[in-house]
Amino acid sequence: MIVIRNSDSLKRKKLAATIGFFDGVHLGHRYLISELKEIAAQSGLPSAIITFPQHPRAVLRCDYQPKLLNTYDEKIELLNKTGIDYCISLDFTRDLSQLTAKEFITEILARKYHVEILLIGYDHRFGHNREKGFEDYVAYGKDCNMQVVKASRYSEGEESISSSEIRRLIASHNVEGAAHLLTYPYTLEGRIVSGNKIGRTLGFPTANILVEEPCKIIPATGVYAVWVYLNGQKYKGMLYIGDRPTLNNGSNTSMEVNILDFSGDIYNNKISVAFIHYIRADIKFNTLEELRLQLEHDRETIGKLLD
């Protein structure tokens, strides 16, 4: 896949394209992309995805902080694996947001990026205030010799396949359901920072994770079975998200992972954790010994699950 940031790079190449933010690059997105690739192959055209580095709402509202499934780089990496020919990275600006659907189709898609076939998601709308619908897009396309095609709806029995639904699942502990809709486990990356080292005194040393990307959604509090990726190696992990009520930690939420069968100094290293199973809620124990015994049970459960 070639990432295009300047339309001149295309050298007036005609394209079959679709457009969207594609947060998560989930099952529904992949179904749309497969349909685009089929249309492109039948038409003898390269396939292209047009997407945005910034969340459109964050551009229009400076106080809006999106909670996303992917960073931009993660999204590009996922799109690259779909076998698409081009990814057009289009900066979303206030000026762009003011274009009508007709102006966007004729001036941006047709004139600037030479889109000859445009595949529209079955429920997708664009243009200022999203006032127009599919029949309008078809008419605007005809005026500039562009064929506008409506994508078929993906159905696999789920009530909803959307980025919003996946975020809801993650925020309610259901990382297994989220992984099914994503087609991969939800993953966070960060840097290992120093903690209060209480876990070490209980026989469960943990790596405290500082997630450096503020846009990524954090799963709900609790204990999770995760795969840990550290220094090119993969390990089983027991990850905790919460405010450590047994330690009277106040309202400070921490994320820390006990890496099974691992020892060593790893402070300031980069780390990735892939959420596989939700284990239990965040519980306040009466004593540290009760906490230690529960952690022993959790570690045994997680070891078996990840086996």
C-alpha cells in the first residue's frame, strides 16, 4: 500500500475509492474494503481508501478529546494489511468541513484525486451538515463522470458492527467481544515507569504502564489476561487497571502488569499489551494477605487461559 499525502503523487491516476475515518479497521470496514477491491479489480482500476489523520470532530471543536481504537499510525498499519493499493491521507480542516457534498465530490474526489468509482458505505454521509444522501451523491457523480456505488451492509448476526459499539464493549470489560469485531485483540502501547513497588513485596512485581497516546480508550477497571510484547519477546501477563482500593490509593488510576515467568529491570522500556480475557472486577480486600492469595488464583487462571 502506498500512502498518499499529496495528490500530485498519483500523477492523475484514476481510482476506485471509498472514504471514511476507519477507526479500528473492524469487520465492517474490512467487508467494505473487500467489496472495493472486487469493484476495482473488475474495473481495472487501483483501489484507494481516503481517510483522515485527525478526528473530524476534534478539528471542529478544540475542547473535544476523542477516544479512539487506533492511533493514526496503527490505522495505517492495519489498512496496509488489507491489500489496498493506496491510502490517501486527507487533512480534515475547517475549510474542508464547509464544503457541500457536491463540492466535495466534484472538487476534491473527482478533480483533485481523480476518483472514477466511489463506493459509499451503506449508512455513510458527508458534506456540510451531512444534509444530502446517496441519491444526491449519484447525481453529483454523474455530473463529473464518476460512478457512485452503494456498498452492501455487512451482517454476521451481530446487532451492531461499529467503532462506537467496540468502544462500548471495551469500556464495559468485554474485550473478547471487542476482539471479535476488530478481528484482533485491542492493544495499548506505553512506557514502563516507576511505581510504589508494593506488588514486589507480595511476590508479584509489576510494570507500571504510562500510555503516551491520550486518544486511546482505556478498558474498564479490573484484572485482565493479556499478551505482553517487550523487547521483541511475547509473554503472558496479568494486567490490573484501577485505583488500588486495598492500598487506599485515592482516585489515582494506575495500569500495571505482572509479566509471568519474567524478571529483570525494564524501566523506561516500551511495552505493548493485548487484551485477551477479562478476569474479575477491582476489589478492596481487608488485608494484603487476602490480596496476595487472590493474585495467586488470578495468575493460575490467566496462565491456563493463555495456554
